[in-house]
Amino acid sequence: VASTDTFVTSSSSNYVEAYRYQSLAVSTESKQKETIKTGTGKRLRVDWKSNIGDNVLDIKTFTTEDEITTIFVLAEHNLFALRENGVVKYMKKYDFNPTCFAPYASL
């Protein structure tokens, strides 16, 4: 997500998680220093996470003309639309198993 400088990924526990690039850089620097000193590294901190309860197939972001970014998550039986902070805007349940999707703006 370009506006918040984060990337969004899914975990095996059916969570969609967002990480800030800044926290990745700090974690990498600290990990290198701490590994040399103590043999352990710093854990990566999640910016936000949302439990969607289904296996994720694809994640895409879409930004409208008025700079509102929506994160679309395609799962095995659902399509979720999340705000930039991970709050669910809406969810669409399917009676079939989707394989792909492409978000676009309608007129």
C-alpha cells in the first residue's frame, strides 16, 4: 500500500497482515547487531492484522481518484475489501471457488 508505505501478506493462520517498510529496516539493523552480541534477533512487529477465516488466494490494492485505497483479498469462498488500517469494509461470499480477480473502477 503506497500511501501508508506498507506491504500486505497472508499467514497460514488465515490472517491478513500488514508490515511497514520502516519497521522491516529497523528490525534488520537490530537483528544484525543483536545477533553478533547475543545470538538472538529482534522480532518483526505487525502493523495490523485481520482474521478473515479462510485461505487467501490473492491480494490486490486499488486506489480511487480521490486517493482512497482499498485492499482486496480473494479467499477460497469470499472476497474481502479492507481499509488501509485492516478494518473490513465489506465481504462477498461466493457459492463457487474463485480462482482470480481484477479490481477496476466503473464509470
